Amino acid sequence: MPHTQPDIRPIAESGNLYMLYDDYSFKMRDRMFIIDRGFKHDGATCARLLFQRDGIHRAAALVHDYLYALRGNVEGHEYTRKDADDLFRDMLIEAGVKSWHVWVAYTAVRIAGRFYW
């Protein structure tokens, strides 16, 4: 079952950031985590050519940015960059993103993500 889409809204004065307006929960390896409202992120950085700023990929982009911001240390649990990238890919698939978009987005985060982690 696809994740629900988060309530994110553009921050006008930032030019490219979004803010989360309601807490957002997600599951990773059978654990539930919550991203607190107020979290700011820039969305699918590595896949801007594939996605609009706001679309069916936004849950995956939010969770991926959150995991990267914490460098995989989420509520005392350690995850790798690959774990974050794999969850991003899986959430894109669950959301119904076209398979070739998923492949390109996943490849982009695997290649370029090391510069952000």
C-alpha cells in the first residue's frame, strides 16, 4: 500500500525549499518513525529533471531528505546511505512512479548522494 502523501508547502522566500506542515510517519525495517512538522527540505534534488517540484514522489523525497539530514541516525537506529536510497526507490515504486523514472532517480541518488551524505 502506498504511503500517504505529506502536507508540504513551498517556502516562498527560500526559492526551492518546502516545509512539512503535519507530522509524517514512515516505516523502515519494521520500525515506525515520525518526521516532525516544521522539517524543511528541497525535495528530489538529484532528480529535478524527472519530477515536478510537487508530485507523487513527494513522500519518497521527504523521507529520503530526512534520512540524509540525519546521516542515517534516526531515533537511535543507524542506517546506511544505501538503506536510505533503497527506501527512496521502494517508496517511488509504491507511489506508482514510472519504472524508468524510478531507475533514473535511484541511479542519480546512488551516484550523487555521496556528496550530500
